[in-house]
Amino acid sequence: MGKYKNIISTIGRDNKLSRCMDAEGRIFNREELINSWKESYHERVSRNEDEIGLRLPQFGALSAIRAHWATSNSPATIVLPTGTGKSETMYATIISERIPSSLIIVPSNLLREQIFEGARHFGILPKLEMISDEVIYPTTFLYKSKVEDEEETILIDSLKEANIIVSTPGMIKKMPSPVLDTLVEKVEVVIFDEAHHLAAPDWGTVRERFSGKKILQFTATPFRNDGKKIDGKIIFNYGLALAQKAGYFKPIDFYPIQEFDERKSDEEIAKIAIKQLEEDFLENEYEHVLLARANTRKRADELYEKIYSQYKVYNPVVIHGGIPPAKRNKYLQQVKDGKSKIVVCVDMFGEGIDIPTLKIAAIHDKYKSLQITLQFIGRFARTSGNKLGNAKLITNVAMDDLKEAIDELYHQDADWNQLLNIHSNQAINKEVELGEFIGKFEKGHVKEIDLSQLKMKVSTRMFQHPSKKISVNGWKQVLDPDRTTSLINEEDFVYVFIEEIETKVVWSDQKDIVQYDYDFFVLFFDEDNGIVHINETDAGKGNRLVDSMFSEASAIKGDSIYRSLDGINRLMIGTLGLKQKPSGRISFRMFAGADIKAGISEAVASGSTKSNLFGYGYQDGGRISIGCSYKGKVWMRWVERINFWTDWCQKIGKKVLDDTINTNNILNNSLALEVIKEFPEGVPYKISMPETIEISNSSAKQLYISKEQKVFPFFQTDLKNPGLVNENLRFEFWINERKFIFEQIIYETSYSFKQIEGEELIVKSGNSTVKMTDYLYEYSPEVSFIQSDGTIVVVQENLKTVIKPKSDIELPLDSFFAIDWDEFGVDIKSESQGRGRKTDSIQYATIHNIVDQKSDIIFDDDGSGEIADVVSVKIDKEHSKVIFHLYHCKYSDGELPGARVKDLYEVCGQAEKSIMWNDNVLEIVRRMIERESKRQKDYDETRFEKGDLQTLHMLKKMVRSGFETEFEISIVQPGVSIMKITDSMKQIILATDTYLKDTYGLRLTCYFSE
């Protein structure tokens, strides 16, 4: 280890100063020491296995540091994955650049000791024959504890003498002012090791104090622990995929499990992890150790006690800061020696501990440095004599935070797509399909652009292409091949091009200041329909691309584009542009809002040409938006992945080619807004606040009764019983069991609201307040009227939309079910079972005799803010599906079942209103959780007839993970006699059934009397 002795002295309690001395005990001065570095350092680079020296990533980082310092003293970041040799890169920088005074800042006590030991001998540089025996090793100071006042002078002298000082941010921050001032003045270079910790307050404070110095930030990931990018220019980034290719990093076998029940999550993770440990040990004789990770000491202790301690054959241990140091070190040694094969910990591994056998990570909780831990278990330890296989990651992606942690990995570094080999029988079908689709692209460029992360606005321009001739390389005539990433899938005829664009900035004439952007092109040849689709950011280049690759293609334009609107139910046109040619000059007119109806009439009746159109509606059981342009473009306000886009293009192309579709019929049957001066004729049967308010579970806006100093969230309210009184619309507003009455008045050109009954209601949002009447003006309720011929008129503000009844629709009699209510002992005038669960109520009979008792959840949701009177949920794990069934109950207006249409108005309105939950499944689950929690808090009772809060939390995770959801809606009204149903009764049932089918493709079921 060199010709000179290395002596360590202690300053204070346990600070250490390491010095080199000659045979006579003389300490070398700084000039002699730096000169020895100059004479004894010989740089070597290992370019193949036969050579010794710096690894290529180390040499690359060192070269980047030199290049950076040649032109700048600004902070620089070096990204080197775990296992590529960060420490030796630091030491090589110090000795080769002959830096007289460096401060190395590390995150933990353990790493502080390790770096001190490495720095005082320049790590393994002597073994790499890069340092001769003549070297004088650096005077190295380990600062780990405060000193007494009388020793402060010795401490300052030691700092002045030291070439390398090693400490943690917390210790630096706590230094007495004279000591810190000395350090700041003396140090030339500050090196932050594991710089992803820079988000922590102490790290930020220390970095700020040394802001005038040269700063190097070494990290295994360029993202801080708070997810933001590390400040400082990244001067060298050695990617994970490169590290794997070079053999420094092995792929990680990823075993994602989906266990939605939190009570079983830990057991499932442990079960798979132990299985992997057993297989590695018994089948492959690998000397692997299982690392189980928790986010707190308490959790680590729980995991150890309840789960891992039972696997005594593996001698499990738990290690965290709460364990006494002697015990901790003993356990750590057991792990290193292979005597303990399971270790449960919090945050002690991943930085500074060299245990190559830690190869199985069971992640029980999300924590901030998952990427670092994965790099740690995935690195390939060349110096180890142990028999080791691939690393393994086991976690539960059904848990929101753990799935989020995995998603963050992919977002931060696309290389994880290559490094994580997914082993799962539970992969969601969509993800499998996406993986198969991406797998068909040529692999050469996928490493640079991660297709799974790529999302695009859904739009297309279409070109007819009668032949199958494609010039795949034609793109090179249009785009710069040196600046373009091409991703080619010849099997599915999908071509993706991403071209880097360099442009001058508008705010300077300086030629060397430029900005970079990307142009994006996706082309898809739909062979079945003979159509080329293109989605692009530059239409001019897009046209040339189509010409160069599909030479026989011709653009599809004109009226046929509007055929793409066919099959959209309840199409509400938002904007309509018309072109006319009066006396040879082209004029353009745009219609929006209440003017749309006039625009539609003009488009259909006159010689006007539709220029562009945008609208909303329902198709395939879901809500959609769609826009069309005469010039050939169709678009939607969605962002989706490429495989979704190609499917969508095929559907659009098929419609555009269909000559049987009449675009004038589409316009005639679309919906439009009209201004009204009075409320329409008919019976108002449905009233609701705007959907965003109805489905919100937030308490950000609350209703306030000033006299009582009470606040109530909107989700405890209900609008009911709309009716016309003196030509004004009167309706009830319920907060829990309290009724308030409001009226809407429509004038010649405007409208207003006034409160008729109850204490004045105020809406509070933060510190601002507004009267409820003013709030209703801004967020007006939507009211549906049914007229004698079955026409529905929907009114909001002073605007109406008219929906004509469909002529070819029959009443769905197979959806009617006759119930013998006497058999169940039901009083047909008693609707709710109440908290006392009245056995003669309609709701009680529904819960026990109509609802499928095999449901996983049966929930009494009766009351203001209800989703429905009864909500049942069936969970089908095998097919990843959840079925919600909403039952709306209503009491009979008469003693006996009969032909009263008023028995149907409110309950049909409730059924229509509840369809909004189809698009807001997470919110329906949150609403149920909210309402159950309130019931328990207020009355110490439950709304559950079957199931519990835990099941709802599990359901929330299932929905988030992508489970398919279905809705069924039923009305329960014993007052209706199926034998006596009148035409007016048929019309309201038919209107509701049609509404459910047109929007989300749902079938209405009705439980009536014989």
C-alpha cells in the first residue's frame, strides 16, 4: 500500500484524521503531497477484459468533468448507475486534477465511514496500477461529531490541513460558525455523493452555502427524492441499458402481484418472495438473501413479527435505526456471512452497503428511492465469489402507492422497460396487447424512444391508397435521417417518425442561441379499407411523407368526411362552420351555442358547404367528442396510445367510405340549443345540478347557514320535485332532512333565481362567499320536461334542447317484473326502511328479495345526496370486472297499484340522473365511503347490508387498476300495475329506457305490481 506509513489520529470523540508520514515520522506538507500525485498517477482504461484500469463509464465521467471545468465552474451532475464505480471516479478526479481540498458529502453514517476508508487510500486505484508506490496518500478527515470548545482550534487546523473531508449534510450544517467559515473558505471542490437526496432541507442548505465553489453531484438517478430533476447540468449520463450491456447490471425479474385486499397484501408479497428464495436456493444453489422493505420502523417490526419471523429456517433478522447498534451490527454480519437469508429493513440498504447476495427485494411500502434499491440488487458484483442469479422484485401493483412507484420508474427512465422482465399471470389484457403491439416494431430504436410512454392526440387525415405498394424508406427524402428516430412496424403497417428540429429563438439575434423541438409523425396503412392515416405536428411535411411513402395515395376531402359522425347518439353540435359562394366570393360563417340551430337549417336547406364541425355525443356505450373538417381531418379531444389510435382510424375510415350514410340526415337528427323566453309545456320530472357538482365528493365548496353557523358539503344535498308555479319553475333543495325551496324565473333575454322558503343559504369556498341564488345563476340546474307526445325538452339557464321520440321503439315489456308485494308484507306507501330497518318498507323488500344476494356489497344509500336507494356491487376477479346495480325505490301515491303516471315521474328522473356515475366510477366508490363514514360517526350504525368499508377500499383499487365496470339500473314502484299501464305511463318509461340505451347502452328494468 505504498512506501509511506498511514497514521490515524482521533480528534474529539470519534472524528478521524488520516495522514501519511515518512520513516522518521515527518508529516508531508501540501506541496510535496500534490507533487507526488503528479508524479505517481498514471491513467489506465480497461477497454476489454484483459486490461486493468478505469471502466469506460468511469473514464467517460472523468473526461466529462475535465471538459466541463475547461469552460465552466457551474454545478455539474454525473449519472452513474450503482455498480459502475462512482467512488473510484471521485478519487480519480481528485488525484488526476490535483485538487488540494475537496469536501465529499454523503447521506449516511455507514457511507461516511466507507468513503473515508476508501478516500484515504484512493480506493482500488492502486490495485488498478494507476498509482505508484511513491504516492503520498491524501490527508483525509472524517467529521462525524461535534468537539468541545477547547478542541475547536484543533478541529479548524485539521480542516485546513486535510485534502479530503468526508461528512454528512446534517453535521456540516451544525458546525460552529468559525469552523464552517474556515471550511467554506478552504474547500475548492464539493462532491455530493447520492445527490438524489438534494431535495432534503439539510442538503439544500449545505449546497447553498458552498454555491461559489466547483460542485460535482454524483447520483445513480438524475431525479431527486421529490421526483424533480437534480439542479445542475448533466454532463455525463451512463444509462442503465448501457450498464446492462457492459455487464455492470443484470436484468431484474419483476413479479407484480394484484391483491386488492390490504389485509392480504403483505402475506401475498411475502409468499411470492419466499417462493423465489426457495427456488433460488434449492434449484439453482444461489446464495441469495431476501430484502423486505417497509417505510417505517413500526411497519418493519410488524412485518417481521407477523410474517417473516415464522420462516425460521432462513434465520430472519430485522435491521433499522431503532435496534441497538451492537445488535444491528451483529445482524448485519449474519446477513453478510449468509447465516441470515431474510432481512427486514426500512432504509438502510441501497447506499453504502456491499452485500452482493441481496438479490430479492420484497417491497411492501412505497418509498422515495425505489430506483436506487433496484439498481443495488441488480448490479453485477464482479469481485464476488458467490453464486448469484438475476435479481428479483416483488411488489403489489394493486396498491395505489406501489403501482405509482413502478409507474414513476418507467416515466423517469425508459431503460427500465429492458431491465424489468415481467413475470405475471395477472397482467391486464390491455397491457399485454400494448406489449405485443410494441414488440412488432423494429428494435433498433425502441431503446431511445419508449413507445409504451408515448401518447398522442387522437386525430387523422385520410388518403385513399388503391395499391399495396409502400416505399418504407421514402421518409428519408422528407425528414433528416441524422436527426430522426424511426420506429417501423411492417406487420401492422405503422410508421412512427420523431425528428429533432433546431430553430432560432425570437428573443435574440445571436446565432449560437437556438431552441430544440420535435416534429412527430405517425402513419398507418389500413389495408382492409385501402386508407392511409396520418397524425402529424407539421401538415406540410406530413403531405410530403405520404407522397414519398405511398405514391399513389390521394387525399379524402369534402362531405364524405362528415360520415364519421354516423352512429353517434344524441349528437350535440358545439360549433358549425359554413362556406358560401355568393357572387363568386367565398364567405365563411361560424355558428356556436344557441345559433347552431339556424346554422343546421342553412346547411341542410341552402347551397352552403359544411366547413368544420365539432360536437359531443354517445357511442358504443360511452361519451365521445368529435370534430370534422371539410379539408379531410377528423379528431377527438382525447390523448391515447398508438394501438388505440390505429383501431379508431379503422372505424373512422370504414364510415367515411360508406356511401349509404346521408350527412344531411345526421345534421337534421342532431341536437342544438335554443334560447327560450318561457318554460316549455309538459311535466318537469327530472332536476339535477351540473354533473361536476353532483359527482363531487369535495368539501372545498360548502353550504352555509349563517344563523346557525353550520356548513354542509354539496354531497349531502338533493334537488327534488320540480314543478311550474305561476309560469316559474319551483323546486326543493334538500340538505339531509331539511327542505329549502327555490324558484327560477325566465325573462325576455335572461333568467334569475330566488329563495322562497328556509333560512338563507350561502355557498362558501375558502374565504369567499356567495348567495345560493347567485350560485344557481352560475351553475344552473338542468330540468327535463316530458310532453304529451313523448318529446323531451331539457332546460338549463334560458336555453332548451328538444329531443324528439324515436318512432320505431317499443316498450320493453320483458324488462317489467311483477312482484307480489303482499307476500313480502310490504306497505306500498312506505318507501324507506330507515335506520330502524322497517320490514314492511319497499326498500327493505328490495334489499332482501330483489337484489341478488350473491352480491359482494349491498348498500342502503337512502337519503339526501344518494346515488340510489340501494346500491349492490358484484366483483368478478376472474374476468377483472365490477358490476354496479342501482335500485331507485318510490312509494305509491295510492293505496292500491294503479295507472297513476305521477307514480313514475320522480323515480324515472332518478334513474336517468344516476347514469352520470357510469363515467365517474371512482367517485361513486368514494361517495359510498364518505356516506358510510358519516353514518358511523353520527349514529354508530352502518349502511352496509352486506360488505364493509374494507371491501369498498379494495374496490377502489380494482377500479384504479383497470377493472372493467358495468352498470345496471332498476326502478322499484309497487304503485304501478303492469296490467293497467296507460300511454302516458309508457311514454315516461320509454323516455327513460331510451335515454339509458342511447347514452351508455344500458337496459332499464322495472319492478312493479301485477
